[in-house]
Amino acid sequence: METSERARSEFRGPISPQRLREVVGSFCSGVVVVSAVGSDGPIGLTCQSFASLSLEPPLVTFAVARTSRTWPRIRDVGSFCVNILAADQRELSQQFSRSGADKFAGVEWSPSPLGAPVLDGVVAWIDCELRHEYDGGDHTIVIGEVHDLAGTGERRPLLFHRGDYLDIPGTTA
């Protein structure tokens, strides 16, 4: 029996969130912090569902949980910066994933051309204006139009795999 036939014959019905997370977690992703400056100061969130979407026009995408209290505040600003975290920035990733905390406490940053925080030490940053949002089930799919960006190419990215940060020998920043 061919692999595709075997896969079809072993269909088990509805996919549980736990099983989906387990299988899709096999795919390694980078980690970013999406940031903006709102009326109360800088705001940001950690995200691992970031990707380049289009070269012409220049677009990027990410998905954010519908339960996020930070995304609506960033949406209201209308522009944001995607900060691609470096391998040695695990603590920063964790800091921006916490609810209710001052996520920018002790964080050095400078404003992007659109005014959003560019975090010190990141691999790269991408300055965007919000272009579209789409329903993505329990997430919102965000499309950003790229207005400016920069990267050093000298630092290695922070990676996430199977529910944890990935340590690869020789990949420290």
C-alpha cells in the first residue's frame, strides 16, 4: 500500500488541538516580537507564526490569538514593527509573552521609521502598516505591508520546536 493510501485508510476523525499541536510542532519556527507605541507607551507581544507573504507588493503575515489583549491595542495604532529575535533572546521572548506585566521593563529600544520599537540586539526588524486582518479560527491572521526593514545577518535567530526553544550546537548569537 502506498503511503498516501495508508494515510487515507488510517483517518481517525476530528483532529484534537493537542494532536495538531504535537504534529505541527515538528515544524521549527522563528520567534518574533510585534511592537508598536500606543497612547500609553510601547506595547508588544511574542509570536512564532510569522512569515514572509509577498515580494510584490512587500507583505508579511503572522497570526495572533483572539484572546490577546495586546493585539487590539497594536491594531488601533495601525502600524507595527516585527522584531526577529536572536538566539540569545529567550528571556525577551518570555517577557513579551506574559500578560499584565510591563513588557518593556528593562528593554532597550529605538523607534523605527514608523515609530514602533526596534528592540536592541534583534537579528532583523520589519516596519509595517496594517493592511488586512482575516478570521483564522481561534486566531486572527494579520497582513502587514512592509515600509522599511533592516537586518545584520550577523546574528542567529531564536528557534522554537516541539513546544520549547531549540538549542542547536553552534547557534548561539
